[in-house]
Amino acid sequence: MASGCEACFLKRYAERKPDSWLARLWRWHTGWCPGWRAYQRKLTETKRQDTPS
């Protein structure tokens, strides 16, 4: 399942302009968004698989 978080307009904008009100909205949104949590878990799992033991 591909995550929309990778291509999200708010995420990209917040990365470019971290002091904007949209960036604050993005950070607030990530505090409760189940899609963002799933995206973060996927990134963690991918990082673990890429790291040699």
C-alpha cells in the first residue's frame, strides 16, 4: 500500500517553509493522523531492513 504522505502537498510545503502557518498545521495534523503513523512505521521497517546486522 503506497502512502499519500510521500507526495503530500502540506508535507512538501512544510519542509520548504518550516516557519509558515501551513507547517504548523502539518505538525498538528501529524499528531493524530493514522496515515502518518502508518507511514512512519513503514519507514522504520524499511530502515531496519536496509541496515546490515
